[in-house]
Amino acid sequence: MFETLKEQPADKILALMQTFREDPRDGKIDLGVGVYKDASGNTPIMRAIKSAEKQLWEVESTKAYTGLAGDPAFGDAMIAMVLGNAVPRGNVAAVATPGGTGAVRQGFDMVRMANPDAKVFVSDPTWPNHLSILKHMGMTMVPYRYFDADTRGVDFDGMMADLAAAGPGDIVLVHGCCHNPTGANLNMTEWTALVELLLKTGATPMVDLAYQGFGDGLEEDAAATRLIASSVPETIIAASCSKNFGIYRERTGLLMAVSSDPSAHGLNQGTLAYLNRQNYSFPPDHGARVVTMVLNDDALRADWAAELEDMRNGMLAIREQLASELQRLSGSDRFGFIAQHRGMFSRLGATPEQVTKLRDAHAIYLVGDSRLNIAGLNKETVPILAKAMIEVGI
Ligand code: LMR
């Protein structure tokens, strides 16, 4: 039977991670996979996470199952972090999931249950795994214009024109902040216009929020999600703790279904719990429990927020340094967009040949669409990258 299986394409980001590991060259620079690195190239365990883990080791007395939705305290703490006071707690159904990807997958599953014919409108480009999961699930996807290749900003007019075609029962998938892979984001005026369009068309928004705290700050990065969830009748939100808590391998995320009709809560909550049961039963607990401890303890929370802020400011400083180094070397302002972008990524707009040359001639690894992981750089490697970019003709 197995011989009937077909080869599946390797995930490009993960394949690149492997190629990098196998590259024997000294001084190689990994700007591929979206993992935060400090100035020495390490992905540290955040201080508050480490303390919470130590405490948990002392106090945890059982490994018996939690609920299908995960520990309710995790849901409460995350909903407060993502949504603030934007919507009443009773309007939010939520389940813990294995990472943000698990939340995305369960969110699509919920959509498919509610409307098997739903069209999912996805930004062009989007995180490649969105497309891969939708394809695997046999769901219909419709790309909408997003990235303006000339300005390296958002093609907002194109986006709005394309999204006018979405209707009731369709999904508009957006990145709540720190768009992956481009780094180009809507401003609040544009988010407001998008909300108006969603209200007009009746399409349902789904927000992928994987980088809260990596762009303009924890609150600022949640502003668009809060605006959407408080304005439209129904919103799906997939939140990840991988990046902002640095717990990638613990697989910690939360899927939320927000409905302005509180009487829908029971059905939504039941559906999400059912989906967990069908797909993997109980969600992972360790990461969720540690996150809950951090969010609910004033001292741990303050320390975590301070460390996250340092990471965010470090990435902004790298953006500024790279943009100004490129300006110096090229004598032009054409790289100013790098300082404007937010989050871990920027799409440079380079050709696949230029990306290959960076890898082959300079041992600098970018994803093939010329996505650069800003957190993979430090003060010393910025000038190396800038020089190499100019040399390969970017
Ligand atoms: C990325 O985009 O690099 C990250 O989200 C990691 C992943 O799973 O692709």
C-alpha cells in the first residue's frame, strides 16, 4: 500500500535549515528559519521561562490529563494578552494547540466544518505553510495582492480590490502584525478600512498572530487583532507562544473563536474541543503552563516583558544599521524599507539567482523568495551582508 504514496515537496524553510547545518564553511550566516537569535547566535531560553520551569518542577505533582481545551488558566491569560478588554471574555471560545501552526490548522478545520465550500483569501505572499496546509486539507485558496515589489510596502489598493470579492462564508486570512515573509504591514488607518470592507462583504477574518511583541510592542502588535475582533461578528485568531516566549519546541499556541453573540459560545467551545479530540486529544501542557505562570506572576511577567522588549529593540537597531550601511555602500535610499519593516523578517525583493549567489559565494542563507531573518544578524555580520548584497547586485 505504501508504494502508492507520492513524494511530497520538502518545506523550503526547513530544507534550508538542513542545508545550512551541513555547510562546512566558517563564518556562514543563517538568515533563514524564523527563530530569534541573540548577538552571539544563540536562541536563549528567556529568564522568566527558566524560572517558571524551575518552580514548576518543584510544585507540579501530576502529569494526568488536563481538559481537551488545555488548562483554562492558559486560555484566560492568553486571551487577556491578545485581546485585552476589546471583547467580553464570554464571547471568546478557545483551545490550547500544539504551537501557532496547530492553531492555524484547527482554525481551518473549524472553517471547513462550518462551510466546506469556504474560500480562504491569502496574502500574496504568505507564510508558505498556510498554503501547504490548505492544499493538504483540500480547501480553496484565493491569493490577494499584498506586497508592492517596487516600494516593498503593502499594495493596499490592490489588496482591497481583491478582497472585495470575498463574501459571507469566506475567510480572509491576515497576519495580525509582523507579516511573514515580507515585514510590510498595514497601518491603523488601513486596518480600519479593512474592517469596513469585512463588514461590507460579510467575510470572516482569521488572524494569524505569531509575533506579538516583535514589531512595535506587545500592546501595539495586538491593536489590529483587537480592532477586528471588536468590530466584526466573528473572528478566528491563531496565537503562537513560540517566538515571544522563545519556547519553539514546546509547541504552545491558542486558537480563539470570537463571536459577538454570546449565545454562540457553547457551540464554538464545543466544536474546538471536539477538534482537539479528533486530531490529537489533549494539547501539550508544559509550555502552556509555563506561559501561564509567567503571565500571572507580576515579577516574572515584568522580567519577561523587559527581555522581550530588549529583543525587539535589538532587531530594530539591526534594521537601522543594515539600512544605513546599505545606503552608504549603494549611495541610494532604496533600502530604506528595511528600517520601515517590522518583525523578524524583511523581503528584500532580490531574484532567486541573487539569493543563490549569496549562499554559494558568501555562505549567507536567505529563504528563496529573498526573505531575510533580521534576528540572524548582529553588529559584526550586518556589514558583511550589506557588502555581499551589493556585490551580488541586489
Ligand atoms: C518561519 O516562517 O521561518 C517560522 O515560522 C518557522 C516555520 O515553521 O516555518
